[in-house]
Amino acid sequence: MVNLTIDGKQISASENTTIMEAARQNGIPIPKLCYLKGINEIAACRVCVVEIEGKDKLITSCNNMVEEGMIIYTNSPKVRRNRRTTVELILSQHNCECVTCIRSGNCSLQRVANDLNIIHIPFKMEIEKQPWSKEFPLIRDSSKCIKCMRCIQVCDKVQSLSIWDVEGTGSRTTINVAGYKKIEEAACSLCGQCITHCPTGALTERDETEKVWNAIADPEKIVVVQIAPAVRAAWGEELGLSREEATVGKIIDVWRRLGADYVFDTSFSADLTIMEEGTEFLQRFTSGELKDRPMFTSCCPGWIRFIKSQYPHLVKYLSSAKSPQQMFGAVMKTYFAEKLGVSPEKIYTVSVMPCVAKKSEREMDLYHGEYVGHDVDAVVTTRELLRMIRAAHIEPSTLMDQESDRPMQEGTGAGVIFGATGGVMEAALRTAYYLLKGENPPADAFQAVRSTGFNEHQGVQEAVFQVDDVTVRTAAVSGLGNARALIDKIERGEAQYDFVEVMACPGGCVGGGGQPIHDGEELAFERGKNLYYLDKNADIRYSHENQDVQKLYEEYFEKPNSHKSHMLLHTEHMK
Ligand code: HC1
Ligand code: SF4
């Protein structure tokens, strides 16, 4: 241990602890902009400078270690002056249009500048705005970029894609798509991790809230909403609601108040996905088709984009099942439209997702005899949902739990855990066991595929299950860098699996690129625990026991993997 003093407080810290970390452990937060633990510790912004007694030069606290006897000041007049000039210089290259900025109120730069009482910017440089497509689901505004490098590092180190790079030199240094490409030409997975790790409004999702407001206002349209599993684990964070208070029932109330005609829970179609994908897995597994390579899950569009660009020869090993979002869209525009006695074109489908890539996945075509558009018409992220709640002046404390609509009402615990890494696999194994044995396994029999935290396990959970004489080798992986490492192992013949779940975002959808932002803080594991809690307390925990899904088969699809299911619920992953 090392003994030192920070701001007059005597403390002890382990050796090799940074000054910033030692201060944080002792309730002394040091302002920062570029720092991201374990990902970006490069002292690029110099906002975290501190003064060391006896030394002239200020040092950065994020990459300097504590030393025995150090006397540190984190907020001395000299530190404040220096920090203030640093932030003023950053602001001189920033467009500072806070009133119209999506991150206003949740921007690290705004907070640091406010805390330093910067009410006038003494310097101003000309700010050039790089061109960007308004159509792409990921939007970048270069005039808000502070060159902190977080996006470069998270894309490179966590997601292994290196979409971003530094461009130009001197005062014209900026960040842009690597290789002077347009973003549409790059292999962007649309996982959105660069957005959730950006300290400012330089990176955002394409806004679809106006489209949704317009659809709600259109008397010709029947607006049908679905709410993804992971949204319930995070939407309350910015509204001051505890995890217990922030229920999916209250999100349903939100949508009824916003004027949606019908509201459903995506857990229903997660159960439907399990019926389709579980049946497909058993068929491919028993036919010997998976001897060399596993079947990969297909519900994460970030992962689908990744495999298509990085391992195109493995696309044929993806499950052909559409994701729960797409399956629900297809069911809404066919089965449900028929129930209502209206044509599919009248139905306007909206998804509330923790995800940016779902905005691109939604473009999947829907054929119902003839082409009837897309499964899903608009995707709003959890953050966009929160903006709609604010725009409608809904007071969160007045929200009441409501049930989703019929007839696609029921969702099981198995459907809810889709939102956490390992959840799809666990739900599929519960049902695959039932399909093999004709009886249920204990509901927690496959919990070995759950993540127990990210640091120790690097986002990969492997498990082998024995069902009589059948052995199923599984892996669940989250984060595209982890996925790449796992696939490379499979390709080298160093690992063999039958079934692999991949989710692009660390921790799964709970850590999705459309979730509320907490200055790069990782909350996926905590949010995931919430979903497992909901599963544990659910009345039904097996997808095959979802009675509304059973009814859907009786009345419409006949059985999993039927001809009709193949037409509406499966895809060849061509687009
Ligand atoms: Fe997900 Fe899924 S779990 S992909 O993360 O399979 O987005 O929540 O909705 O479709 O169910 C996302 C979440 C979501 C789908 C489901
Ligand atoms: Fe979207 Fe979930 Fe995949 Fe992330 S893990 S890209 S949130 S589907």
C-alpha cells in the first residue's frame, strides 16, 4: 500500500493505482473528458490535471500512479486556472449549440464547462463541418467532436472494427471514418458503442421520433408498438425511477398516453423466435449439418452486419430465424392485421429498442403474397423514448402498470432474458430440452451460460450440456472483439461448438448503443441482473409454454418451421 494526501485527506491506495482512481475511491471526483477506464487512458484532454506539492508542472491524474508521501491538490487555484484554459480551448473548437443538442443535460463537456463557471469563451476558431449522410442510422456531427479518441478506442479495442481514425494534423486534426471512406462504405456494425462512449453530442442515432409522432397523428394509420426486453432494464435511469419502479407496464402506459393504438412486449416474439430457432437448431444438429461449424444466433443485427463484412463464408451457419423485432413486425402486419380486418399497409409498426442497428435491420422486406413494405416502420431507441416522454410532459410518478394488448400478450421469463448476454442461448436450451425429452428441465438448469461479470470472463461463457446421450456444446459471447477471438479459435480448430450466441454489445442488449448514457460507465451487468430477476419471478419461464404463441401456431403458422413460418419469420440474411 502507498500512503498519500489528496486535498488534505490522508489516504492509502494500492501500488499502481492511478491518482484519479485513488481519489475516486476516497470520494474525490476529478473532472475528466477523454478518460475511459481500461479503454482510453491517454491523457488527451488534460482536464484531469492535478498539482503535486513541490513540483512546478501539473500532471494528468488518469495515467500517473500514486507514490508514497505524495501531497496532491485536485482543485488548487493553479489547477483551476489551467483546467479552465484547457476547457476554453476545447470550447473554441466546439460549436456550443447546447440548446439544440441532443446531449444537452447529459454532456460531459457542458458539465465540466459549467462546473468551471465558464460563461464566456475567450477564443474562437472557425469550425468546419464534415459532410455526413442523414440516412445512415449513425449520425456524426464533426463540429461537436472534441477529439478525445474514445470512439476510436472503443471501436478498436472492444469491437475490433477500427471504423474511426485520426485525420489531418495540427489544429486541423480531427476524427473521421478510417481510410477516407464514407460511413456507408465502412464495415460499421452499427452497435452504437461509439455513441454511448462519446462525451458530447458528436455521435448520435438517426432520430425517428418525428416519424412516430406523425404516424400517431395520422387517422389513417393504426400505430402498433413493441417494447424490447432490455429497454425495461434501463429506461428509468434518467427519470429517477428505481429498477423496481421502472416496469415494462409503465412503458405500456407511456405509449397509450402518447396515442399508440396497440402496445405489445417483444418478449412475446422472443418466445416465438425460440420456437422457430430451437426447432431449426435441433433439425440442423441431428442432421449432422453442424459437424464443422456451430449454428449462430441471428437476433442481433450488429452481429449480422459484422459476420457479413468480416466472415462472409460463415453466413450460412447463421440461424435463418428473423429476430424477435422482425418476427413481431411480420406478425403485426399479417396475423394481427387479419384479426383487425385491415390491410397490412394500414398498420404502422414501431419498435422501442436499446439498439441502433435495429434501425437498419427494420428495412427487411415483408412479403405477404405480395410485397407489403417492411416488417417494422420505425425504430426508436430507449433514449428516443425518453425524449418522447419529455416532449409529452409525462410526469413519471403518475405512470401506472398496464398490461399489453391481446392477442399477443403473454411473454415468458425466457423471452425477457433475451436482453442479457447468454439469455437467448438459455431460453433456447430450456425449450430444446423439452423438445428432446418431452418434459421441462429445471428452469435454471442452463444458467452456466449467464455472464458473471465482464472483467473476469471477457464476455465469453462456454458450457456443455448433456441430455441423455446427446451432448450440446455451447458458447455465448458479447462484444465483437470477443466474438472475433472466439470465431478465430473455431476457425483454427481450437474450439468446437454446436450452438453459439453472439451479441454485438458488451453484456448484450442491456448494454446496447441506444441505451441511456452515463459518461462511459458500464451498467450492462447490473441491468442484466434485473432481467434475470424478472425471469426468476415470472409465472412462466419456458417459451414453449407461452399460450399466446401456441395459439398463434394453432390459428396461423400451424407449427414451427412450417411453410408459412418460413415465408414470414425466416430470412436468408441477404440484405
Ligand atoms: Fe434485443 Fe432481441 S434481445 S436483439 O438485444 O433478440 O435490440 O432487448 O429486442 O429483436 O427480444 C435488442 C433487446 C431485442 C430482438 C429480443
Ligand atoms: Fe443491438 Fe443488442 Fe446487438 Fe447491441 S447486442 S447491436 S443492442 S441487438
